[in-house]
Amino acid sequence: MLSHKFPKMIVLALIILSAHPPSSPQLSEILHRSRIVRIRAFFNSSYCFFFCFIRYPTWLDLPCFFKTILKLSVIQKFTFYFLDCIITIHLHKSTFFQMTSNQGTMASTNEAQIPHIQIRQLKKFQREWTIHVVILRTIESSYENNKGSGKILKLIFADSEGKKIQGIMFGETIEMYKHMLQKNHVLYISNGEVKPINPLYGNVHESIELTLTKNISIKESNANFQFDKILNNFISIKEAISNEDTRNINVLAMIANVKPMIKYVTRYNKADTRRDIIIVDKDEITLSVTLFGDLACNEGSMIEGNIHEPTIIALSDFKIALYKGEMCLTSQIASTICINPEIQLAKEMREWALSKDQIKTNGAPSRLFKKQRK
């Protein structure tokens, strides 16, 4: 009786699930719990005797074994198990549409969305995940310790919600993906190691960072990120100077002057570079900003090349410092710079800058620059 009804039951289930797919987390949770209960009941009843038979095999028990299996209607229970699989597929399908429908900040007409999660959903020591991010900064350096030496690449990512996280990559993995790891490139990154941060070092995330090992997968994306959610929480220069939080300063300003880049040796006997720039905001207040390392070399050179045009920069996660009795901004490991960002506030500041004939600054060169000129 049951065998000829088996295909009809499956067709009926497919029709019902297609007409009424699970559309809410509550319904998905109910179906999930009911599926677990039925599967557990199936194993507890149908396989109980089977395990006993395998553990203590006697040929006299074989007829009893088959009799028990038939008596418990295994075919019927497998039918329910198959239906549970169908429900699971629909649950995953609905989850996929929920994940992709929330990515309203990304515009991509010729690219199929890859299921992914947001940075805020990553958990410590999680191994299987995919995030969709844009690269805000790359910091390449070398290391040498008891285990050996090699290259290390630190990257700062941001997702469509504006949440940031740091990624670390070593050696061969850098060479494997180096052509993709460029600033402003949008990527899908999967299956690195999610580790707790070292509180002794600065970080863009409050608790976790990514270690990108050989097991990762990186795919390029054609999606265009809207930077309004990434570049925000700006304060004026006046507010930055008096702000209680001196280590996470975000300022949107115009470039007023650029100093040449210089090389120097740090107190740890390592070669480094630095560059001073002068910024000004709508209040016509100027402030000196010191860029170190890659920011002085890469972004600093781009700013220097655009000095004859109104250049707007977005400084994120900079630090207020006191130098020679005057307040200034300095870059740190978590700092990022975006030049002429495509955001509304930057457009308004550009219009303001064009309305001014000339902005004068009285930024005095630092002691290092005086020494360099001599």
C-alpha cells in the first residue's frame, strides 16, 4: 500500500513547499526542530535493534531482525526522512535569498551573488565562512624570528555595513593572490582562521582578526561598494583637537599643503618613511597630519601629485598627538585614507573649496624636515 503512495507523497510535499516556502526565521526554526525530533525518533526506534544485532551477531536472530525492521515500517520512516531533506533544501534556499536581499549597498547587474555573511557575524575560531569586502589598506613588510623569516601582508577590509576587520597573510599565500590584493578591490574571501586580536597592538576590530592561510579562497567581485556607510562619523578639526577619544579620529578635510617624504631610522633601528601634510576644513582651521610608512609613500605620493587641484581626503582611525607644543594628527596601524571619496559630504566640501580663491596655511615644517633640508 505504501510503495505506490511514496511518489505521490513526495510530489505533494514539493507542491506544498513550493507554494508556501519558509519565509520567516520563526517558521524555519519550527521546521528545523520538528525535523530533528523525527530523525531522532527514527534512529532510536529503527536502528536500536540493528546496533544490537551488529554488536552481538547470532544467525538465530536474523529472522527476528528482519521482522522487527518490517514491523517498524522503515520504508515509511525513510519517506519522512526524505521529506525532511526537501525541507532542508528549501530552508537553505530561503536563507540564501535573505542573505542576498540584504546587500542593497552593492550594485552588480552582471555578477551572480555568492552567499556570504557580514563581518559582525564572524565568530572566534570559525573556519567556514564567506565575506564580501573592499580593501581599504595594504601594509607589506618582512619579519624574522626563531621560526624563520619571510613576508607578511596586513590588510584592512570593510563590508557593506561599514564594519572593518584586519587580515594577515604570509609568504606563498601573498604571491598566490597578490594580483587581487590591491586597494579598493572588492573580493569574496572564504575560510580563513578567525582569531582573537592581540590587545598589545592596534586593530580596527574590537575582538577578532583574520589569518589568511593557504586554505583560503579569494574571488574577485564586480560589485561597486557605496562608501557612505564605510566613511562616516566625521568630526571637525576643532572637535578632533578637544575630543576625549584620541585614538579613533575621523576627519574629512581638504589638502592645503604637502611636505616632501623623508626617510629616517626608528628607535627600533628600522628604516621607515614619513610625510607631513596640512589639512583644512570648512571652519578654515588648519591641522598638521603626519603619515608613516605605506601611507606616506603611497597615498602621500598621490596627494602630492594632485596638489594643484582641490583634493578631499577622508582620514579614518587617526590619533591625536602633541608635537612641539602643538596638536597634530598621526597615522597608526589601523588608519586608512581615502582620496576624493565618492560620498555626499566630500562633494559638498569640494564645492566649498572651489568657492575659495586661496586658502593660506601657516604650518611650520617639523624638526625632521629642517634637518632634511640642511
